[in-house]
Amino acid sequence: MPVDTKRVRGPDESQSPLIFLPKSAQKVVPKEGREDGRQRGQTDVRPVFARCGLVSQAKGSAYIEAGNTKLMCSVYGPREIERKDETDMKSGRLFCDFRFAPFSCQKRGAWIQGSEEKDFSLALLESLRPGVCLHKYPRSQIEVNVMVLENDGSVLAHAVTCASLALADAGIEMYDLVLGCSLRQDGATYLIDPTFPEESGSCVADNAENQGSVTVALLPSLNQVSGLQSDGEMGEETLVDAVRACIEGCHKLYPVVQQALIKSVRRKAPPPEN
Amino acid sequence: MATVQVSEAEKVYIMHGVRDDLRVDGRGCEDYRHMEIETDVVSNTDGSAKVTLGHTAILVGIKAEIGKPRPMVADEGFLEFFVDCSANATPEFEGRGGDELGTELSNTLYKVFNNRNSIDLRTLCISPGEHCWVLYIDVLLLQCDGNLFDAISVAVKAALFNTRIPKVHISEDEEGGKEIELSDDPYDCMRLNVENVPCIVTLCKVGHRHVVDATLLEKACSEGGRGSLDPESIFEMTETGKRVGKALHAPLMEVLQKEESLGKKRQKVGFLG
Amino acid sequence: MAGLELLSDQGYRVDGRKPSELRKVQARMGVFAQADGSAYIEQGNTKALAVVYGPHEVRGSRSRTLHDRAVINCQYSMATFSTAERKRRPHGDRKSSEMSLHLKQTFEAAVLTQLYPRSQIDIYVKILQSDGGNYSACVNAATLAVIDAGIPMRDYVCACSAGFVEDTPLADLCHAEESGGGTSLALALLPRGGQIALLQMDARLHQDHLDTLIEAAMTACKGLSDVLDSVVRQHLQEVSVLTRDLGVCFSASPCISVRKPPALYLL
């Protein structure tokens, strides 16, 4: 357990002063429209910046930025499986490790992996696995490490996109890219790719029906959904519409991700001068 | 959890059966296996239930303790889930072997049960910002034979139905100090409204159709429960899930009510039956 | 004695039993279908569940393999809701590890391990509700589960606790008596030969009283063994009615071996 003894640590039980703000001083998410100028009920995801190959020691890596959400991913492997008793002669194993940097959230986190991070790791693993040709890597393991640098909502969705970008950058054979998109359902309308305040939902109208969030992982060219998570309560119709909206959102990301990959390939194998 | 391996021929047999709405054990695609429910099986808990579904056996015990409300929601109590994947279920869970599955299950349970309409957490509040009831919901896996999620959710719902939280009285002395007094009468207690507590319905895509309450064998036929789905089948499956869930709720509540009405006359079976 | 009077002037205990009286024992074998053997026991309010897997190939590191006998692997755990105060961890704390070790030692003395060289027998015991005498409930449940799994033993292993209050030995302590601070003794016995498989005592006791205390515990164990025996016989009867042809042999030696016909697994 990496406990830094030199660091001056806070008391065991401490709270962020932000929660003691009076209700009036808290930022309220507007009931109509959205703070960053996007519209409710439309699939206008935040502009995304994506780039591959920033961790030189990893086999492949990627960095993605959507609004203020920033995360990076590095991929190691394929290499021989560490735990010999788990060796699978037919297919490789994928390991995912999802972490929030301690400074990434509003409340300072711990270095050790919490239960939320474990949950995200598992969701990430299950979303990525159908996209990777694991049978091409028998008896080996591929590790995917995601680190969230700043959490401003929709981290899981962007982690999926970022990880698939890093896997592609590492030259791991894949059936398709995996793209993620999430959505916050607020009554009859929805907020796609929500920011942290929109996601945590202290904002939205209380006592309304259909409050929840949906995250979808999509293999875009195969049109297969590899991961679907939905929290909260919503009607079946709403859920179906929400999933559709997320799929549309994923497709909007596709060209950006493709561009980033082309760029990274160009850099690794520059086209001949003449 | 007995590890199951399925041969190609077996796979084809099961898949063809599912296509014709006839599964290996004679069920249709939307039928559950035989389920047995008994509440109030562990007497030193505030609520408990034992559920068996096929060979899957789950024991849930709920203890209510007085704690401090979370600062974000000062007027609500909260639920804590713990899933103990004991070695009884399978030797693989020995030592720390079951921890991973345990965290996965408890995280899911938290997400499913901690919704606004499921249990009114405000009824668990004793005095805002100071004291509230914390419900520790401990799930014990005794035997795994597929479809853990559904069996656990039914067991949790039954245990919540059975839960009796003692009534408390807050008295204030002259200096403004508050004191909590527990009611002397053991029958003077609070019940929870579990009408809207959800049940999980797990669907498994086998071939071109989906089945409810898949056995380990059937699960092994659908890529071991991993893989991807096309959007249309997801929508179909949500629809089936909703329909089956509704059909599960009504008889479940009925059975719980019926058991309750037997009162003290009910012969406790537990593990002896 | 801490406040509570454990033995009344009339010679009755807190729960109304006489000093040598056992609590009500109810047990059932073959609770679960997937395990090789399983049993459930209630001794008063103490409830334990035992499951046996094996004998099978040694799992994990090969170095544990013994070439002349089977390895016995025990894990003792308590359900988080089993005690009045909620437990944080079901197993892995020092007390559970100690208990696992005691169980292992007990069953190494009783199971005919030399019949299964290079193999492993897993015994997992879970306390569902705890009201004193956890060790003895575990041993008794595990004995039934081992018999259910068809693993030969020298004899039943029966365990019982005993305490010593006001010059009177008390058999089968409940939680109130156990936590009273007096002497308590746990004893596991192979009743036919009168051999002791495990004896554990804490707190102080005058040497002169030790014999009477052990004697009381042994009598209680013998009483328990009759109960366990009737449970086994009843279980066999039920099974034989269901299967008709019966693969049970009570051999001439005190070794009990119950072979389940394969058809039983289908029940």
C-alpha cells in the first residue's frame, strides 16, 4: 500500500468546505439550456481533443480531453502472463486498472483503489474485451491503465474511448474501436456528455420522474454495444431513447478518434518525402 | 460455483431448444426455476431471508445500527451492502478469492437499491445531521448455480420486508443535550415500505433469443456472459426484463404477505427442511 | 462472577437447564447438492453450516502435497450478522485463523487420511448465528458433512464445551455463560475409544477440579454422539427409501463409510 509517510496528511475524517456552502451560494445548473452553451436534448458532445503516444515507455498510450475532463491511458503488453496458474492456452487476458488521481475530483481521493474505481475498472474491462482480438494473444496478458487527471463528468465513457485509442496505438489487434458516451436523463429531456455538476445531479428538478444516467460503449463499425450501464430510475421508453442518443453521441466522436490514430501512424511511419 | 464446460454438440442442442422456447430443464424462455423463500431465519438480526433458486442459495441478514448521516444528505439514513462470497459456495472463494466478486456484487446492489423510489431513506433519519439508522445488508452466498443477481435481489427485498427497526424517542434535557431512548417494547417497531424495492432480472442472450434465469450451462453457451450485443436486441431485452420483472414482483409480495399473516404459527424450516 | 448469577440456589442455569443438560440439538445432512458433503446443525441458538469438498487433487502450490496421506484444509468463518454486534470481516482475523487451525488438528486426528495420499480434503465451516460453543458446533457439523461426503473416519468426532461454576461443572455453555469470565474448556472426543482429539482450556482452574471438568465434557460429548448417530441413521434411512438399493456399509471396524450411489446427485 503506497502510503506516503512524508506527506502531511489531513485528519482521518475530513470534509470538503464546499459542502458547507449555503444553498444560495451553490452553483445551480440552469433548468433550461446548459452552462457551456450546449442545448438539452441534442447530441452535441463536448469538443474532444485526443492524441496518441505520450507515454514513451508504454507500448501504447493516449490522452483525451473533453471539456475539463482529462484522462490518459497507457497500455502494456502483450507479455507473458504473470500468474502462471491463470495461463489460458487459447486466449490472452485483458487487465484494466482505472484510477482517479487524488487531485482529480472535488474531494481529495486516496491513492489506493476505492470501490468506485474497482467498479469502473470492471466496466471498462467488460466494454473493451469484445473489441480486442484476444485469441491472437494466447498465454499472454495485456494491461490497460487509465488515470483520470481531472474529473468533470462522463469519465467512464471517455475512459473507454481513450483506452481503445491506446490499445490501437499499441498495435494490439482489434475488431473495432470502442467508443463511449454517457448521458444524464433529466425528466423529459437529457444532457449528453454531462459535466460533473450536471452528472451529480444536485441541480436538476427534484421529485421528477426519469432521473438517471446511462453510459454506452459502442463498436461503431460493427454496430454492437459492448457495454451499457444505467443508474437511477427511468421508464423503458426513456431508456431506449437514451441509449439511442448515446449511440449517436458515440458516432460523433468517431472521426476525431480516427484522425488521432491516423496522426499517430503518420508519426510512427512517416510517408516517404517524395 | 461448479465450473461448467460445454461441448459443441451440447451447445447446439441448448441453442436449438432455446429457439423453440423449450429449455433443457423444461422451462420456457421467460420462466424462473423453482424458488423458495423464507424470512426471519436468523434470530439475532433485525431482518433476514433465505432464498434458493435452483441450486443457488442465498442468506441475507440485515442489522440496523445508529450512525451519523452523510453530510451531503443530512436528513437521510443510508444502506451499506456487503456480499460475503464464502468458501462454502466454492473452494475458489477460499481466503481472499471471493473478494473481487463480492465487491462487484455489492457495488451493483448499491446502485440498484439506493434509488429515491426504492426505500424512502428519509424514514431512516432520527435527527437530521446527527443520528440516523444505517442498514447493514449482509449477503451470504451459500451455493452458486447461476443467476446470482436475481436471487440476491429477491433475498434482499424479502429481508427488507422482514426488517423491524426499533422505535426511538429523542428526549432533550435542559442544556439542550439530546438523548436517544430505545423503546422498551420489542413489538413497538418501524417497518419499511418495500412495495417499490426493485428486483433484478438478468437476461442472457443464447443464440437469437434471450432467456431469463440462465443456468450455468446456458450461460456458458452465450460466450460466458461477456461479449457485445446489437442495439435492437438490447431494446428487446429491456422490454422482456420489464415484463418479467413485473410478473415476478406481484407473486413475491403476495408470498411475503402470506408468510407474514401466518404469524407465530408458522413452522420455521431454515436449513432443516 | 460478573453480576449475573450463572447457577441458581436451586441448581438451575440461566436458561433453565440443569448443570449437565445439553441444549436442543437439531441437525440435517446433505443440505447442498453441489458440495461433496454438507451438514447443518443447531445447538440451541448456535447455528453452523459445514461443507466438504474432496478428496481431490491438491489445489494451489504442489509443495503442500503429502505423499502418504491427504491434506486437510479448513476454513472457519462467521457470517457478518452472526453476532449481536455486527462483524466487519467474516474471516481472516486472528480468532478465525486460530479456529481454522483447531479444526484442522481435530480432523487430522479423526479422518483416515492415509487412504487418500496426494489429495486434499476441504472442510469449510460457517457460523450463521453465534450463541456460545462455536467450536463444538463447528466440529459436530463438520463431522456430519465429512460422513455425508463418504470420507471414512475412525469415529464420529463430537465436541462440547464445559465450564466450572461454584464447584459444579456445566456442560454445553451458552454465550452468557461463556462470556461470564469463568473457566471454559472445549473438548473434542472420539467417543468409542474415548480418545481426545483436542482439548483446550483457558482461565484458571484448580488442578483438583480438572478431572471432574473433563469428565463432564466427555459425558456431554458422548451424549452428543448419540444424537449425531441418530441423525446419520435417519438420513441414511431417508436416502435408502428414495434409492432402494443402498450402498451403505457399516463395516466391522469402527470406521464408518457411507458411499453415496451416483443416482443420489440427481435428487
